[in-house]
Amino acid sequence: MTRKNFLFVFAVVTFLSTATWAQGPNKEVPTKEKVVAGSERAFEKFTRAYVAPAPGCAAAVSLNGETVFEKAFGLADLEFNVPNTPQTIFESGSVAKQFTASAILLLQQDGKLSLDDPARKYIPELPDYGSPLTIRHLLNHTSGIRDWGSVMSLTGAGRGDRVINQDLALDIISHQRALDFTPGSEYSYSNSGYNLAAIIVERVSKQKFPAFVEERLFKPLGMKNSSWRDDYQRIVPGRAQAYSRQGTGPWRLNMPFMNVYGNGGMLTTVGDWMKWNAMLDSKSLGAPLVEALETRGVLNDGRKIAYALGLTVDMYKGLKDVSHGGATAGYQTFLARYPDQKVSVGVMCNGTSPGAGGIAAGITDEIFGPFPEPSRTEPARVSEDELKKFVGIWRNEKTHAPARFVIENGVSRWGGARLVPMGGGQFVAGGNRLKFTFDQNGNPKRDPQVVSAETVDADGEVRRFFPEKEWKPTPADLAAFKGDWFSEEAGASISLVGDGDKTFLKQRPATSLPMQPLYKDHFEVQGFVVWFTRDKKGKFIGMHVGTSRMRDMPFVRMK
């Protein structure tokens, strides 16, 4: 997770604000007084909104490597009424990825491996995918390997439903006979790469991953409160329990009962985080380590992406922003560093609300604000009749997932985000563009037909969409999908059963999910897209299931 929302989660564009910053904030290093005062103001806003009893958060802010602010609110344990403190231990979620990447880089500095080594050199269990797949691909999410959690959910028992360890994660990953894309051609966030990276650390160093990181990173930096959840049953004094809830319902325990690590699984405090970021600022473990961590990934076509090695290097309101967020079970976290100003902001929470990223952004805004008034893109005058040409449902070319163009009270929206029309079938939102392509069928007097749409994000990633018609299948249409389907790669069996004009996806032992029709032969099922392929005679020959971190898992009908 990063401060910039990942685009196309379930292929729906989440655009940034339509405002762009005309100039950056004051680039000078803020005084200690300004940093402390801003942190206090921001944190107070969130504590005023706190309604007891509930989980909460801890936050820390540092300046020039010195922690100048630490506070917490809420309860670490709702059953025993134990409050959160700045010394409370939380699970850091995906913020742990930069530590895993650092472990790999240390081994590279030791001359024991190279980021550009084939991953199969150390993990021969992986299939040969026909294209070079390197350790670097694993670390900057350009490998194309499906996320093991998404794959496992197809069995009916996903993350949080059963105990998972590194061996199980590796087994799921190594059973994937295909990739989402050619390694290095695209960016797609996947925890699998970091689980594999942790395994590589163990096989090369001949040490368990937690022991290696403890020896090479935690001890030298004095991170005495940091460890790894390699045994979820181990007692960790001072750890906050994690919670979640539905809407305004009751809080419920939501702990990660897993023994997987590398992708996450790090237990730590906001104070230890500040020690880590102080090292990154001072480069006390060597400039090559920090420079490598912050080197943005480069795709096969030469485009740079914001993701580096376990860190995102981007801009936030004119500030260079090096950050990462995390979420595991009920824990959610965010750690940001502003290297030009030597300021770091860390927030850890043990509940699904409020958002750690929102608190971190609030603190940042108070420290560096007020910001210059943003300049706004002036919209073109486009009639509603012209906009209506784009209204409807659109299918992502690669993921098959839907995006919808709607007009609400005269406002154009794509995937729920507000668009600024620029004329000629083009729209913008923040640094992102949406462009529709027309076909006049060789007749300039005829109204052109909209034939496709393209979105381009800040990294230059182009995604194509095609217009589809809303599909209302008959009971006879739905009956054709009935039966049992199996995926060898996922190790999953799925049954499709019909009930009149409805179809349900069933998994053992008791999962039953309604399938909502999207467009011809496509359904939406609880965050997944399920679609079917036919032969030339129209007979079904395959079922496919996809989501943002697993584009296409094939199933065959069982006889």
C-alpha cells in the first residue's frame, strides 16, 4: 500500500483530486517547535473523534533522526481495558517489505547473490515460465506471479480462515503454471514476491529469516521491540490485539493466525520505526543500501514506476515522499519519510478505523502546511448529450473487470471518481487521463461510435477498456453454466448451481455466493470476476476467475 491509491483495484479507477499543486511547500527543514505543534494539532483532531471503548492508534514523528513526538489513543485490549501507548507493539503489515528488501540487499553486498539473478537459481520449485524472472522482479512487483492469498481464497479457505506457513505459501506459488504477465512488462502488487524473497534469504544465508534480520538490522539499529510473527502462538508482551467491525457493529477480534513472513509479519513499535528511518536518513548502514532501496523500478519498455524496493518514491503535495502502508487482519499502518526535510511520520493502528494513512497525512499537512492554493484544471464545455455517449459499463481488456461511466447531477464519474471533461472524448483527474476512441465507419457525416477507452496513470501505465452491454441472462442461459469446475493450479473445486433466474457459486464446506451478471458470459462474485470461454460452436470450454492480484485462474469442467 502507498499514499497514492493503487489504481484499478478490481479494475475501478480511483483517481486523485482534480487539483494539482502550482508550487511546492516551503522546502526548508521545519523547526522542532513547528513539527511538534503540527503533530499535536493533527493528533488532537483524531483523539477528539475517538469513541470509547474501541481500538486506536499510536503515532511518532521524528526530525533529523530524533523522535520529537509520540502519542497514542484507544485500547490495545478491549477485553482487559488496556490502553495503547507509544511503546505498544503492533503488526506493521506490508511496511515490513522494506526490511525484507534490505535483507536481500545485504546479501548482495556480501557477494552471495545479485538482484538480477534468476529466482529459480535459489527456488528451483518455481516453474520455468519461459521468460527471465529475477529477484528484482520479485521485489518491485513486476514478476507477474499471482498473489498466493488471492489464489488460496478460491479453495473456500483464504487468509484468516486457516493457519498458513511459509511452506504452504511456497506450495501455492510453485503450483502456478502461468503468470499474469511477462516479468518486467507491468507492475502489479503481489505479496508472493516477498514471501519468495524471505525464502531466498534463508537458503542463501543458512539462517532463519527472523534471525538474519535480527542480527543484521534490528540489533545494529537498537530496534529492541521488533521481531517477526513466525509463530503466531508465541506470547508477545505489550502487543495490541487487532480488531475489525462491519459498519457501526460491534468490534470483533481479527488477528493474523499465520506463520508467513517477508511480505509482512513484522511486530514493532512506532519508536523502532523512527530508528529505522533515522538510519535511512543518515545512511549509517551504508549509502548503497539506502540508494538501492529508493531506486524506482524500470519496466522492460524503459518506463519508471513509483515502486522501488519495498518503498514507494513519489511526491506528496510538492514534497518528496518515501513511504509504504500496511494492513494485516485488523492492523493497519503507514510510515512516511520526507528525506529533504529529514522528517518521518509513523502511525500504527489496531482497528480497521480510523485509517492510519489518513492520520499520517493529517500530521504531514499540519507540519508542512499551509500549502499554496492548488491550480485547477479548467473543464471544457461539453453538453450532457455528448457525455451520454460514454455512459455504460466497460470491460478491462486484461482483467475482464468492469468500470462504469455515469452522470450524476451533471457530474461525470468513472469508477466513482469525478472527471473533468477536456473535450474530444478526453477527461482528466489529477495526473491521470481518460481518453475515449471513436470510429466514424468511414462516414464523417455520421455520429462517431465510441469503440474503446484508455486510462493513463502517473507511471504511464495504459489500460484499455471496451464497451459492453448489460447482460440479463435467462434461466436457460444460466443453466448452461451449472456443474462442477476444477483448477489444478489453485487446487480448488467450485460448483455452480442454479435456482431459477439466479446462479450461486458454492465451495466446500458451506460457502454459497450469488453470481451477479455483468456482461455476456461474465459475472461478479464478491470482488472477483468469473467469465466463461466457448469453442467455435458456442460450447463452454473453460471458466476463469480473476481479481486485481490474480488476473486469470483457469478452471475446467469436471465430467
